[in-house]
Amino acid sequence: MSHPARPLKNIVIVGGGSAGWMTAAALSHALGESCNITLIESQMIGTVGVGEATIPPIRNFNQRLGIDEATFVRETAGSFKLGIQFVDWSRKGHSYFHPFGQYGAEFDSVPFYHYWMRESLAGRINDPIDEYSMCWAMAKDGKFAHPEADRRKIQSTFDYAYHFDAGLYAAFLRKFAEARGVKRVEGRVTDVSQWAEDGFIESVTLESGERIDGEFFVDCSGFRGLLIEGALEAGYENWQHWLPCDRAVAVPCEKGAAITPYTRSTAKSAGWQWRIPLQHRTGNGYVHCSEHISEDEATAELLSTVDGKPTGDPRTLRFVTGRRKKFWDRNCVAIGLSAGFMEPLESTSLHLIQYGILRLIALLPDTAMSPLLAREYNRQTTAEYERIRDFLILHYKATTRDDAELWRYCSAMQIPDSLQYKMDHFRNHGMLVADERELFANPSWIAVYLGQDIVPERAPALAEMREGVPVTERMSAIRQAMTGAVGVMPRHEDFLARHCPSPLSS
């Protein structure tokens, strides 16, 4: 069936939660009143609601919509995030920090980390590279302030993201979207009608019998993939042989004494545990592999290690890490968990939603629905998922732990050639090779390589040839500048209380 080319007039989003309402907010902001946007969600279907930690690009998403940061943090009971502390990943009793920002400060044409590597391998310094991260200097002291714009200042060398309540974020964006004309329909989809000629989706029918027609559909129905898989059978690529965890049990608890400005990830015998501090509570979860621990055992272990009294019942989530073979098929695009699942180790779930939406806006079709647009969307999205996949696999592969079956399996497993190539470069001569579109830039890879004991055999050659540079003095001056800057910053709790206190925190 041929579709005449004219601008879309009816877009239907199936599913709410973070994915649905982020999509509705961004589309209504971008398209204005030129297109009718309908979002269907059922209060009877719960959302996953564990994606409470983010990475810095979420700030760009909010800014694009004109959302005021203080209002957003207050409304979502949020806190600030300078990075992730990884505990017991390389070996038990060891921790490192993945910062949102650079290491040190550049003082020569050779990158700072090359000099750190040269001095460290020569034994002239014993400090871990964490000690040259402004993010870690702030995080370990429980401090927070916004970065400075002046590139000459050490306070310009860090970035930040947020922790927030995903349910409150969805409610915040619902208010935003409905104010811009998005129509919400309560109900559960029970049937999907397709055109006989080409299999395009024509309409969805609700349990009430109401039929909703659309020209383009966005599947935000979660793991079920009601449209993209249930109707269109786009297929799924399973990555469990590289990322074997397939369960998560999550439980909130009373907030601790301090609202730390970072996420913590602690490796356990059969997976890892997250800790995400909000203004009114702390989010906790145990991501684990069902081959090595039962759900009851994982729940008991989680409850025995949380900071405070649980404020809700533990909820178990089952998943298969991987991605759709087609994210966009015919007149439907999958965004969020319906598109694929990357376990929350590096807080990428909301990022993948965000960039799925921005890619859709950039490649928005008209009613002719050119297959070239879907092809380009799928090409870009596949590449992004695979780059993030490799970064996550690195955490599991780079371990010396042999105290549990999961870690023995991971340290011995075959990995994608694309990741092996990167690891070989770093091991041999400290070089970072990356695609220019990498989500995780050089400091992120440095953090995990060095934090998990992948030490180069030698420093990059150029650093060895720069003999006249006063490296020791410059590195010492950077440490002193960091100490001075952090010393005058407010405590994270005080910053929140002054600028964006949540009514739920009292």
C-alpha cells in the first residue's frame, strides 16, 4: 500500500513511564501544534522505575526542553551525581571511581594521563589516578558546586548528572507534555491492527473497545515490546553470553545520614549491588545471574546490606540483555526497554531513551515513510548499543576475582573483537582508540582500565620524549588547586537544601 507524502498528523505512543513521557515531552516541544500526539498508558501496568541514576547528557535533554534545573531536581526529589564508585570489581577490598570529567588539567601538548602513566610506571608517583580527578575530590568529601566556565580554573574540569525518582520524573514530564497538547488515554492495549498490504500498523484497540488510529507509532511498552515484537516481530539479539546477569531485585530504604553525590556499585558473588541516594530515600538493587543465586537468596542478601529500613517491598525484574534486530520497523519505532536492555551498570537506560528520541526527531518521517529513514535510524542505534555493550563487558572481563563461578566465567570468556582491539592497544602502550561518536569518552575508559588493573606495558611514546617539561611540579600544583577548590565548596546536602529542596525530604 502506498502512502502519499504529507506531514504526520497523528502519532501514537503506547506506554508511559520514563520512556513514554520523555518521548511525549520531546515530540510535543519539537512539533508544536502541527501534530496530534496521543499517549496510551494503563495504571494497572507498573513501570520498572529503577532507572534513577543518569549520566551528563540528561542535562542536555532537559535544557533542550527549557526545563529549569532547580525546579526539576526539587520536583523529582533528586540529587547530584559526580560519577560512580566501583567496589570489589577488580578484586575484593579494592575500589575505584569513574568520574564525570577529565583527569588533572592539561599543561602541555601531551595529554595529562600520558604523563601520569609515565610517572606511575617509572615509580616516581604512587597515587592512583583517582587522586587527580576533581569529581573524586568532591565526591569523597561529600561536596558539590556547579562547574566554572573559565577553562583556566580547576573547577572547570568536571561534569555532573543526577539521581532522581523515575516515577516523579515521568509525572513531571507528563505535566510538561499535557500543557503542550499531548492527549493521555487510560487503558490497556489488547489488539493491534495492521494493513494487509504492507503490515504497517493501522490502529490499536483498548480493553474498553476504544480504537485509536495513528500514522506513526512509538512502542514504549517495556520488555513486552507489544508493537515492535508482538505485532511486527522485529527480532531480538541476545547478549547474555557477554553480560550474563538476567535478574534484578530492587528495594528503596530510608535515606542515610549523608546524601552522597555519587552512585555506588559493589560487586557481589553473583552480580552487583547499586546504591542511589535521593533526597527522600535511597534506591538499592542487586543485579544478579539466576544461574548462580536464587531470587530469594538475592533478596535476602540485598535486604541485609541496605543502609536503612526498607520503605517498600522488594520487586524482582527479569530481563535479557541485548537489543532489537530492528528498532524501527515499518511505521513503528521502539524506545526504552522495548528497544533493548542494557543492564544499569553505567546508568545508560535513560540515555538510550533520550538519544532514541532525538534520533527520531532528526529523522522524522512523513506519511510516505521512506525506508531509508528507518535504515539510517537502525544503523546509528545499533552502533550506539554495541559501543555501550563493549564498555559494559569491559567491567566483567577485567577482573582477577576467582572466588565465585560468575567471575571465573567472565574473566575467561571470549569478548567482541571490537573490545579486544581496544584492550590490546591500552595494554601494549597505553593508547586509547575510540569511535568519535563514543558515549563514554577517554576518561571513562581510563577509569575502568586502570581501576580494574589493566596496566599498560609502557607509556605512550610521545610522553617519554618530552624530557624538559616540569611534570612533577605541575602535578603537585594540580593536587593543591583541587584541595583548595574543594575546601570552599558547600556540602552536597547544604547545596540541595539551599537551591532545590524536595518537599518529600522533610
